Amino acid sequence: MPFRDLVVGVGAARGVAAGELYGLVLRVLHGAGLAPAAVAELATLRERAAEPGLTAAAARLGVPLAAYPAEVLARVAVPHPSTAVRAAVGTASVAEAAALARGGTLLVAKTRSPRATCAVARLAAAEGDDR
């Protein structure tokens, strides 16, 4: 089994289907040559953490769902901030910021499906945790 050192950050509209989110995550991982078994956790905005689609996607991957408040995500530097996302949820990034919240390197920038976004980071050897 590979070392679990990947964090998949996900942003999602309310009511997103688990199949859409899970399919997006697999597509992004496979497209980057990354193994789903290397995923340590899914990470998202705290206000979306109870969404059934998010919890089901994490369960299908067999990983926990980490949740960060908007204030924490807003402090993470990301390559693709969005003014629309900032206006909607209080942070300019959810997927990329959540992927990077524990530190590390962004491997895959945010990728969209109709109702979700996904980004992947590799954890640094020594990470902090602001949850």
C-alpha cells in the first residue's frame, strides 16, 4: 500500500451528488498519475462538511473528511483565487486552500465538474494542523 501523503481539497455546491464528487476525484487523481490509495484525507470548508455527497465520497475513498473554517482557508496562498467564491463563502479558494491547509505542495490545481472542484496536494514531511 502506498504511503498516504495526498490531501484532496474539494469545494462543492450544496446538494452535490456523491457520484459526481467521487468521479471528479478519481478523474483528477488518475489524470495526474496518482493512486487513490495514497490519499490521506479529503478536505473542505467547514460549512460544507455535513453535505451527504462529501461524506459519502470520503467514505468511498476510505479516508476522513477534514473541515476548515473559511478564516483558515482565507490565509492559505493559492494560485487561482476566485472573487465569486470569496463573496459566497468568505474565502477566495476552497479546493486549493483545503488541499494546502496542512502545508505541502500543490500537485493538481483546481479542476471543475458541474457542481464541484477538486485540487490535490502532497503533504510536507512535517506539517502543522489548524483544525
